[in-house]
Amino acid sequence: MSCAVLLAVPALAGCTSAEGSSGSSPVTETPSIVLPRTTGPVKPASDCSHSTEELPAEAQVDGVALAATTDPTRTSLLLKNIGGLTVIIMPDAGFTSRLIAAPKENPTDLASRAALIAVNNSGGLAGVLDIPVFMPKSQVITVPPQWAVCVLSDSLKEFATARYLQDKGTTAEYFLTKALADQLLAKNSVARTQPTLIRCAKSTVDVVKGKPTLSDIEQYVEILGPGSPCRNSYQALLHSDQDAADQLATAVLSELQATPRLKINSDLVVTSART
């Protein structure tokens, strides 16, 4: 009895192939062909999630230190403030890059967030002379210590590039409102506290610029002292209790004494993802 043999299936034992038993090679299976993976065209970075390649830290300004990382295309530049003073970051002069938030790199505690909101709503940036008048407000980012920003270039031909400066008034604003927030948010909601923080941020700008010869701590005492707009605002939160206001001011000043000393404003400095 002969057996039929299907293509590419070995013959059953005791059966011969359709060609007989002439010693021809047995039929073998065709090996699978693995096609190489295709990759799409390289595109500029859309955020800083792949900015993991460390660059030399940016430290061209006294008191400023920015950790810098980029991605393989160098179209992203993540700048994180690891120094002691606040910096203001904006795009390069040719606007080859733009700035977006880097929320995963920023503090999440309520006091830090409330302090930065107060600084951003104080109007203090309007007096920073080195910020070009035509610069969109959304592209002028205040970056206090431990905060970050993402710089992006939309062209593979351009490195992600930004400019930054250290501004004394903005640094003082953040220090003072953060210290106030640490105290006030222990017993008050953010919504109730925020107007006071904004008022005190505005007072800080006025004093720092209006009385530049005072030392840091003297300026802080002036801002928090009796009769000042800031004092009137936070004392109202304390049900107009003068003793409670004095205690709060003492606690805030104690925290401010531990902050870095303020420095004069710096010039604009350029930094990029170029190695």
C-alpha cells in the first residue's frame, strides 16, 4: 500500500515519497523570514520626557546653578534650578525655541506652589528691564529653587536654546511668600491665603526696589512690619490678633534668615543643548 505525501510534511514511517526511494534528500520546511523593523522619521522632541542625557551644569551667574539634560536629538533641554536663587528663563533671541512646563520635575507641596502663584501674579516681572517688551508673557518663566522648565526646538537643525537671568526682586518675592505660606497654610486654605501672598509679593517688589540700600533682613522686616500692606493683610487672616501677627512675623523672619543672601541682578545669559 502506497502513501500520498503532502508538500513540506515528512513522509510517514514505512511509506515512500512520490519520487520513490531513489535516495533523494528528504523534504524540509522553509525557514521563516524575519523582516527588519522599520523606524519612522526622526522628529524633534515634543516634551522633555526623554531628556536624560546629562550636560554640564549651567553656572555662569553668581549664585545660580541649573542642572541641564537633553535628548538624542538635542531639541529638548530640561533646566532644573538646583541653586539657591530664583532665575527667570525665556527663549533665545531668535525664538528658535519655546518653553513649556515640566510638572514632573517641580515641587508638589502647597506652600511652594502657592508662593510661585503669588510671584507670577504680583506684576514684578514688568519691572525687569532685561526682559524684551515684545516677549510673550507665557514665554517668561520664573523658576525658583527646585523648580524646572522644558525648552524645545521645533527643528532638528536647531539646538534647544534659552536665555536666563537672576533677578533680586523675584528671588526675594519667592523667599518671603514661601516662608509666609509655610505658616499660613497650616491653619488656612489656599484660596483664603492666596490674596495675602500676592499682596505680600507686591510689597516685596516695592521695598526691594524702593529701598535698595537696606540689607536683606532689613528689607524683610520692612515688608512684614506693623502698618505695612503685607502686615495688614496677614493680620486680617489672623482675625486681627496683633500678638498672633507678631508671632507669625517672628517665625517667617527666622525662616528667611536661613535663605541665601540676595544678589544684584545679572545680565541675560544664553544656554543650549549643544555639548
